[in-house]
Amino acid sequence: MASTFSFPVLPRKDIVAILYESQIANIKEEHLVNPTSDVVLSIYSNLLIYLDPLQDDHRQADFNALGQLENPDLHGDSVRLVNLCRKINEVMASVSCPTDFLLRDLAKPDTHRNGLFLSAILNFCLHRETKLVLLQPFVDQVNIHEEQRNELESRISELHMEMSNLNEANEREQPFIAEVDGKVKELRQTIQELNNHQMLVKTSLLAVKGRATEIDEKISSAEFTLIQSAQENAKLLSRIVQSPDKLQGTLEEKRSIRDDVKNSERSAMQSFQEKSCTLDVYSKALKKMSKQLAQMHGTKEQADAAKTVEKDVKVLKAKQNDEGLLGMSLEAKSVERQGKVEQLEELKKAYEKEKNMKHEEVTMNLDSLKLELESKKCDFAARKAKVEALVAEGDGIIKRNNLEIESGAATKHQLYKKCEEIVNEFHSYSQSIGSYLDGVQC
């Protein structure tokens, strides 16, 4: 079988196989050797439905077209044939078939022409199927891309929702962030102040340590001189016997030097103790200052709390003043409403008087209406009797109409039989004309 679109006449076996495989028609080769009008009509109708499933049924006649005829019941089959022939001609023109499809190809089909037309349409169907098979991967890919696009759009919408939620949360947290930033700035400022104070304390400690090292150097030099003086004293003791006068003078000199060294040592020790005391004082002052700083923070918090309390008190006082004004206005309104209540009570009394008057009038009207209703009831009974008589008369008319309808149905049946006879005569006449036309063409 051919896979490309062309016009070769297919064998009958191939035509039967293609029609069966495509579920268009289940026929045999004999139906193609000796084609009948019913088989050909069924095959072409199914082929048109196979080519375009969304079209209307080609075997159904157009009611607007039938409405143009005087007796549409007599021309139903001919209109269907013409409609189907027109649709097949459109298909043949679209596939560029060189041979024209005629009405007699449906009324009195020819074997050769029928094979040619079926081959043209089936070759086009095969060509279309191959093209659709080639396009199917692209269609599947498009479907996959469409699903991926839908997934991405849903994911993008979810991300937009998450972004909006995050933005809302960020907006809600902005006041807390601002408050925390203010506290952080205050803490940084206090830390800077404490760092500056710590640097001052460190410089003072370094100065005290420098002075202590100087005092230590002086003490070490004094000890060295003391040792030297002790050595010289020992030498002098060994010379005491030889020269007591000189020894006495040197002893006095050494004593004075020793006294000076001791005094300097005492002064150095006193200065060292003073420096150590100042160092202790500085450390204690640092501790006290840190405590005072903590107390200052506590007092600052208390002051802030007191300020907030003052603000709340001011707000409450303002509210209290507003409530006082509201109370005065409410008292004035209560006085006004008391006056309105008195007026309403007076209006109520007047309304009760009017109500009693109207009640008496309504009771009188009701009595008169009751009398009228009794009289109308009697009239209604008389009218009811008349209506029943009219209904009985209508039933008789309906029976007569039913009899006329039955007689009309019988006449319609007779007319339908006559129409069938006329149609059969028309078919026989068309067949005779077709044979005559075939003879003329030959």
C-alpha cells in the first residue's frame, strides 16, 4: 500500500483491508465488484465522518432547505443525496482529483469510477495518517511543555504568595526592629563611654606602675649602697685599733649616710604604699563607678517608665475630661429625651382615641362586607353551575375533535402510501434515465 499521497487505483483487497482497519466499513470484495446505492452511501458517509468527526451527519437533510419546498416529505431522500454529493465534491476538489464526482455515482454507482474515488480518498487518508504519526512526537513535546509551564506558573504563584507573606511579616516586625536598633545604639554609646573610662583607668595604672618601678630601682640602689656600707663598716671595724680617731669620724659619716639611706628607703616605702593605696582606691572607684553605671541604667529605665506612666496619666486625664463633657452632654440629651417621652405619651393617648374610633368604623365595615360576601357566595354558586355546563360542552367538542383527528390520520396514511408510490415511480424513472444516459454516452 502506498504511504505517500497519490492517485493510483488501489486493489479491491487493499480497499477492503483499509476500510476494515480504519473501522470505516466492514464490506467484502463483492460489494465493490457490484456496488449498490445503499453500500456506496454508507461508505462515503463514514469516510466523511472519518475525515472530519466534528461535522454534522451528512445523511441528515437541512431543515431550512426542506422548508423552501412545497412538499418536503417527498424530497427528503433527494435532498440528502444532493447534500452528500456536494460534500464529496468538496473533498475531491481538496485532494485535486481529476475526475468529477456526479450524482449518478451515488444513485447508480459504477465499479471503475467507485474504485477511483475510493482510492483517491483512501490514499489521502493514508497520507494524512503518516503525517500525523510524524507530528505526534512534536504534539507530545508540546503537551509536556504545557504541563511544565503550568507547574512553573503554580510554583511562581506560590513564590509570590511566600514573598507577600514575608513582606507582611517584615512590615509587622519593623516597629520591633526600630525599637531594637534604638536600644542597640544606646548600648553602643554606653559601651563607648565605658571604654573611654577604662582607657583612662589603664593610663593611670600604667603611670602608677612606672612610679612603682622607679621606687623599686631606688630601693635596689639603696640596698646596694647599704651592702657597700656594711662592707666598709667591716673594714673599719678591723681598723678601729689602729686609728680610733679616724674610725670615729668615718663611723659618724657612715651613720649619717646610713641614716640618709634609711630615710630614703622609708620615703620610698611610704611612696610605694601610697601608690598601692591609690591603686586600690582606683580599683574600688572603678567598681563603684560600674555599680553606679548599672544603677544609672536602672534609674534611666525607671525614668522612662515614669515618663510612659506620665503620658498614660495625661491620656487618662484627657479621657476623663472628655468623659465629663460627654456626661454633661448626656444629661442634656436625657432632659431632651424626657421631654420627647412626655410628648410621645400625649401622642399615644391621642393615637389610642383614634384607634378606638377606627376600630368601631372597621367593625361596621366588616359587618357590611359579611353581607356582601354572603350575596357574592350565592352568585358564585350560580356561576359554578354555569361553568360546569360549559365544561361538559367542551368535553363534547374535544370528543368531536378527536374523531376528526382520527379521520385525518387515516387520510394522511393514505396520502403517505400514495407518496411512496410516487417516490418509487421516481426511482424507476431515474434509473431508466440513468440507463438512457449511459446509452447516450456509449
